[in-house]
Amino acid sequence: MTQQPDGSPESTHRDQAGAEEQVREPRELLQARYLSLAERYEWLEAMINYVPDYIYAKDRNGRFLFANLAIVLNNGFTHVDELIGLTDAEIHPMADAHKIEEVERHVMETGKADLGVEEPRLKGEGWLMMSRVPLRDRNGGIIGVVGASRDISARKRAEKLMSAQTKLLQDVARGVELDVFLRDARTLLEGLLNGRQVGFVLNGEQSESITGDILEFPIFSRDGGRHGALVTVETDGDEAGLMEFLAGIAQTVGIAIDRHRDIAHIAYLAEHDALTGLPNRMLLDRKLSVLLEKASRKRSSLAVAFVDLDNFKLVNDTLGHAAGDELLMVVAQRISTHVGSRGIVARIGGDEFIIVLEGSPEPIEERLASILGNISKPMTVRGVEIRVGCSIGVACAMEHGETASELFANADMALYRAKEAGRNAIRLFTPAMAEDARNKLIRIEELRRAVERDEFILHYQPQKEVRSGRVIGVEALVRWQHPTEGLLPPSAFIPLAEETGLIVPLGEIVLRKACQQTRAWQDRGLPTMRVGVNVSARQFLESSLTGQVASALRSADLDPQWLELELTESLIMRDVEGAIERMHELKKLGVSLAIDDFGTGYSSLSTLRRFPLSRLKIDRSFIADIPEKPGDMAITSAIVSLGRTLDLEVVAEGVETEEQARFLEGAGCELLQGYLFARPLPSSELESLIAGTVAVAAT
């Protein structure tokens, strides 16, 4: 049996209350959700409004749907409701509104975002980075556009400042003239600072008239000193970045000033002598070209003089290079003081100076003589009083040359003649000097070819033994068989060979020929005898000399005992220790060594005892005046006695008379050489002479 519901009033009321409860619960839930969404919206709106970037949304007609507070305030409104529904055309000038509309329409039509575009602000100064993306509904349809932009004014300003600093640094690197650099830097800075005055106060100058409070940024030099300061007007709101920028610009200006001074110093060094401060050859050439053009135009006189100090090396060697430098500075000052503004004084190296003298009533020779006199006055160098002379060669413009190179060459020739004249002299160029120089060049080339073609022959002067009357040795003397001039004596080419260095290959030729000829005589059965070969100073200094001697002996298959090398006394006295070392090298080969021209080199007895010698050859200058000069006779006797004491053979050169021969024989001299017995002879004639001597001795 089914029980029926209770129909009483209480039951009905309970049912109604339950229904109401069921309705109230969803409503409260919806209300709670609404409040939550509202809270979230307010929270999101507050968050977006606090973002400094500009954020907005528009419908497809370009009307604002939403904008954050930054957009509202930037466009002159106070609340977002004032902006909602407006278009850009109602806010901005038409041209600006059209540009915005064009970009946003393209985003909505293509669905492609437009990101990171830098644009100037439409209101006020500055830059924005703009980004625009499509606004889509739940189904993905494009219903508008969302835009966001960020103020990048600070970054753009920093980039502008960086660009300005880079530009100035590039100007420094390019070596822009300092005046131009400072002018451009000032213009650039005033443009960046919106017209604020900027100035550079350098080297203690007074600051320009800049009104207001002054900001000063020191300009430091590389060594820590100060060149000056960058100054500008102080204004409110100067940010730290700007201060750092101006400090950096001041540093860049300091670099520019240092570089400018470095370049100026380098340019000075490039055109001036570092020791004396006088112009060098480069600057002299430039200045002389101007003076030559002026002299030619005005028909005025101009002279170029080469000045070379006499025996300057002696000062360096005895007092040291510092003393030599001091002497050069004194000489440079004396010449400069005398010439003054009437010419140019240059140092072209070592102890050589060039003087350019412009027209003057005083004759050139007198002016140069006065300069020479000033140079020669006593001076104290390193506590030592010395006098230094000089040789001067001079050439006159137009008369002796029209160009700098011609004048230099001709003045140099005249200087060479002044030195030949005994130094401390002045010589004016003459055309004959040029002819001599040309002939010298021709002779040098001929001599060079003669060495290559072996145009030399040897003559031999016999050395007679006093006791036996036999020829026991010969001296090899070179002759040049010139293709057109015939047989030339040593005096015609040996000095030139010494000067040019050709004496080294020529000496090797003589050495080989002498060894070969001596061996040939031995093979033909002639009496054995030593051959003497002169060694020049240049040869003796060559490290290859010992090897050359060994090679010549080996090539001729000649026993070393039959070769004698003759060294001049003055040569071995230049460097005694070095000479002794070289002489011992040669002595180890088994050859003999002799001192030629003995008595002219001032060697001491103690020094002579150290030399591994076999002979002394008395210089012919002591023999020539026997018996007229008792002094020469006494010296000759002393040399013979010295030779005996040192157990050396003594040879007298230049014996031409019977009186000389008798004196030498009486003095105890063992060997005689000279025209009294025979002049230097070709090998064939010498063979005949020796054969005759042998025959006479046999009878």
C-alpha cells in the first residue's frame, strides 16, 4: 500500500524553501565569478596601466577599443573613456594619421605582424619602437589590431652620442688637422646639446664667454699632464650618461692633441738632424729648390758649400763618441750663428755639413774663410781644449750648376780637392774638376774590366846578397797592360784600386801569378829564390787572406818557404793585436813575413819582438840621401843593427849608387835592392840576368 505525501502547510513551506535554495546557489556562484572577473580585469588594467610602454587595441575601422594609461596621457586625455571610439585622424594631424592607418590596415589585411619598427614620436621629442599584431576573435577571424610601443629615446640618444664619439675617433685616426678637428667637434657637440655653448680651453688660454654655470671636463695628455679642458653650460636634468659622454669626448680631444703633437714631432725629425737640430738633406733639398728658383728669377748669387771636419775620427777614437757629439753641436752652433738668416745650414751625416749662402756684398770666399776661422777657434770638449779644422768645397749657382743635384756634386768634387790640398782649405769648383772626375770614373770602370780580363803582368826586381853577389830573392811588382795606353806602372792604378776595393781581387791575381812563376823557374832549373809579394792594407783586413795564400801555394805546387809576404809598418801598427793574430795565421802556412818601408811606422822595439818576422826592408827614403845626409845614414845603421839584434835579415830598397852600396855593405846590410843592380824586369829578362849572375859566380 502506497503512502501519500503529506499535504499539510508545513510540508508545502519546506518545498518552497528548497526551491529557493536551489536558485540562490547558482546566482551566488555567478556573482562570485563576476566579482572575480572584475577583480582580475581591474588587476590586469592596473598592471597594464603601470607598464611604461604604450598599449592599445583598435577595431577594423581604426577606432580605439582599449588603451593603457600611457596612451591616454600621451594624447592629452585624463581617462581611457575619453579615447575609446576615437580614430587617429581625430587625435593627430592628418598626415601622421594616414601613415598609422596605412600600417595597421596592412597588418589586418595580411594577418602579418609589423614588429620592431623605430619611429619618431608624434608628440614631443624622442623615438618609439612600434609593434603591431592582428586582433582575432575566438574563431581566428581578424577583428582589429593590437599595438604596443616602447620609448627608446634614451637608447637612440645614447647611439647618437656613441656615433658622435666614433666620428671624432675616426677623425683622430685619419689625422685631421687639430684646428679642423676642434672646430668640427665643437659644432657636433653643440648640435647634440641643442645649441648649448661648448668650448675648448687649451694651453692656459682664457675661457670663451660662456654665460651661466660652467661644467668643466679636464683634457689629459698621455703622460698624465693636462692640455686644458672642455667647457659647457650646466643645465638642470643633465643625466649621468651625458656627463660620461662629455668626459669621454674630453679624453678623445686629449688623444687628438697628443697625436697632433706626435705627428708634428715626427715631421720635425723627418726633416731635421736629431743631434744638432739643423735641417737634414730632405728639408735642404726642398728649401734649396725655392732659393734656386728665386735666384734664377732675380739673377742673384747663390752658393752651396760642403764642409767636412778634418780628423774628426781622431776625436771620437780618443775622447769617445759623446765628445764627438758635443763637438758637432758646437760646430753646428758656430756655423749657424755666422750664417744667420742669410742662408741655410744643414747636417747630412757624420761630420759633414752643407751651407747655402744667399747673395751678399761680401765675396763668397771671404764668407767661407770667416766660417772656417770660427770653426777652428779653440773649444773645450769634455774638459779637453781642442781645435778642429775643416775642408770646404763650394759651387756657385748658374755658374757651376742650375739644379741642387748639380751643385751638390760639384761642391763635393771641390771638397775632395780641398782635402787633397792638405785639409783646412777652401776650394772653388772648376770645370777641370768635373773632367778629372769623369776621367776617374772611366778609369775605375777600365780597372774593373782589367781585373775581370786579367790584364796584369808581373815584373820582378832582384835582391842581391852582398856576401855572395847572388840573386837570392825577387820582389813581384804588378803592371797593367792597358789595351790602348800600353804598360802602366803601379802609381797609375794602385791608389785607385785601394780606394775602390779592387785591390783585393787584384792582390789575389798578383799572389797566384807570383807563385806560379816561382814554381816555373824552379822547374826550369834556375836557382831557388824567394819571391816577395806586397799585401795591401785592404787585403790584410780580409778574413779570407790566409785561405787565398794557401790556395795560391797549393795551385802552384810551391813550397811555402819560397813565398814572402811584405807588410807595411804603418799597416800593422794600426791594430797591433789584430795584426799579430793575422801574422801568426799566415806564419803557420810556412811563408815568410817581412816589414816593408820600415822606419816610417814608428814601431817600438818591444812591439817588433812580438811580430813573427823574417826580414826588415829599409824604406828607400832613408837610402836616397846617402851619403849627403848623415842623419839618414845614422838611422839606416841603427835599423841594420836592430835587425841583427832581432835576428832578422835586412834589405835596403832603392839602392841606386855605388856610394850607397858601399855604405850599406859597411853597415852590415845583407841584401840590396835597387836600380844599381836592376830595375823591375819581366820574367824572361830576369831569367837572363840570373843566368848571367850564376855564370859570373862560377868563374
